Amino acid sequence: MTSDQTTELPSQPGSTESSSQHWRFIGPGLVAAATGVGAGDLVATLVAGSLYGYQLIWAAVLGCLLKIILVEGVGRWTLASGQTIFHGWRSLGRWATVYFGIYIVLWGFVYGATAMSSTALPLAALFPQIDLKVFAIVSGLLGLTLVWLGSYAFFERIIAVLVGIMFVAVVGSAVMTLPNISGIASGLIPRLPEGSVFYVLGLAGGVGGSITLAAYGYWIREKGWRQPGWMRVMRLDNTFAYLMTGIFVISMLIVGAELLHSANIALSSGSRGLLDLSTVLEERYGYWWSVIFLVGFWASSFSSLLGVWHGVSLMFADFVAHLLASDNDSGELVSDHVHARWYMLWLTFPSMALLFIDRPFMLIVGYGVLGALFMPFLAMTLLLLLNSRQMPADWRNGWISNGLLAITCLIFAALGTQQLFKVLW
């Protein structure tokens, strides 16, 4: 796992250079978006489409806008302050460090098994003669090897290929259903069908939203973007990435509305819901399209696995390096990748034990509680950091940014509260 050398700075703020020349720099945002949108997110949008047709498309669009706001905040903090997001959290007090330390260790243990299982599901469906656990273990080891040995540029290219596979499978499935264009347009008008509040919150806050949003700042550093002159490129990168997320989410809502809503077909919970959809696609469009969709399902899950093995490991490295350093050290400590490899091993090998045993109840409760708190934690701390004296005055939040981020805080607080009730009661 090696860092690329600093990329040549394209322009300074206020430059007249055309934005079209920046497209070749797109990358970290696509990584963040692909990592955040896993199989579970695709199932959530499918279920929403199967229950409410096109009526909740507006919530999916809102969710993408919220992610753009949050990831832009992470990127702006990283470029303007010259510090990592964890360095910023540490400056807010010991409480942030304690919360993050407990969260990243527990989350990684449970997520590792979840990611390996999700990646294995479509492979086991394609090759049923091989046990799912074999595919899960191989997926974990393959992800570990690719991230451990490859450079950031290599990792980014793999993610781009996986996103391309996802695009063919997901968007292709939506196009084949011959979607109702007027229905899609109508779905952009905000409304709350009876019983839809939790689904709206899930679409707005859950799809593409996790700790990987905060990892964006580490990926732009790996890319070589370390000065405010990269701000315009970062914003273009971020916006493009979450527009792609929006396309995936709306495509799955269309599939849910056209194939499942009218036929009143129910899906299994979790990633297995995509196996149910592959059966429906096979009945409607034939065996080979079902295979293409399962490959897209695999690409979605494996891109999330790779992204976490890479980006969250960098966050853990930063966390450990700060704990071992003095209070006066700068935010450059993340450059030490030895600690990142510790976390890659933690994600891979201890998590494999959960593939063979029932996950302990208290572990799942703790994972759920800490996970419900992370997105409100990210939104709230960004609001504090982007208005702090650590930010250069030219890049601090204005009233519009503060208003949007405050709304984002409230939405994620509501979503987090709903998730806490689901976990605890």
C-alpha cells in the first residue's frame, strides 16, 4: 500500500482555467461513492421502489445532495486546514477520540465479516457447488492482497472498473424495464405516502453514507491534493461521484417500481434481496441477464470491501499515530502506512470467525448503536470544524453552508434516533 507522489497543481482559486480540463483528475469521489453504496443500500432502494413505486425518488435525490454537502466539508477541511479529519476531531476534545477509537475497532470487526459475506453471495449463486464461506474467505484475502500490495492509483483504477460493471448491471436493468418517464418526474415532487417516513429517512441518510464519507479526506491526500488550489477540482470530483450514486439509486428504485411494485413481490432482508431480484430478472429477461446482474451485485459488494480495507485503514493509521504522538504534532501523521496494515489484518482475519459462528447479541447491539451515531457525529463535528479558527477565514462556512450543514445534522440526528430505537427495542 503505497502513496502516489503529489500531482501537479492544476490551478489556484479564481483561475480562469476551464473546469473541463479537470475531468482527468476525477477519482477520490468515485472511490468514496462506490465504497459507500453496497448491496444493502441497493436492497433498501429496491424495497422502497417495490412499496411506493416512484413516489420516493425525491428522497434519493435529497440523500445524494446531503452526501455532497458532507463530503465537500471533509474535502474542504482537508485542503484548507492542511489537517486530517481525525486531527480536527481530536482538537474538539477527548470525547471525540474515545468515541471514534471504540467505533472504528468494533465496526471493523463486524463489517469485515459482513463485507466478505455480501461479496460471496452472488458468487455462491453463480457457482452453487462451492460453499459460500469459501468465497467469503477468498474475497477477504483477495481484497487484503490488492490493497496491501497496490498503490493508490492501482486501487483507484480497480474501483473505476467495478463502477463500470455496476453501471452496466444496475442502469441496464432499469432501462430494460422501460421506465415510466412521467412517473419518474412525478416522483421528484416531495410527498410522504402513508407509512413512508422511515423509508424516506433511510433513502436520504443511509444510501452511500458511512464512515467512508470521512475517508474521502484521506483519499484526496493519497491522490496528492494537499493545497487549497485543488478546491475546485475536489468539488467537481465530489459532485460527479454523487451524481453517479444518484443514477444508481434511481435506477434501483425504477427496477423496484416496475418489476416488484406491480407484481407485489417481496424481497429477503439484507444483501440476499438482490438474489431474489436476480431470479425475477431471469424469469423476465433470461438467464444471461441474471448472470450480468449477479456480476454487478458482486462488483458493488467488492468495491465496498476494497474501499473500506483501503480508506478506513488509513483513518485507523491516523488515529494510532496521533495517540502515539505529542499534542503538538501536525496532521501529517497519516503518511505512516504500517498502522493501516494492522487494521487491514483486523478487518480480514478476526472477522472470519464471525463467518462460522452466530454473531453475539451484545456485539451486534454495540455495533448498531455506534453506527447510528456516526453520521450525526460527522455532520455535527464538521459544523464545528468548518467554523473554527483552525480554518483559514477564506474557506470557513458562510451562512448558506451553515444552513445546509445544520439541516443535514438534523436529518442524520433523526435517522440515528430511528436506528437506535430499532437496535435497542
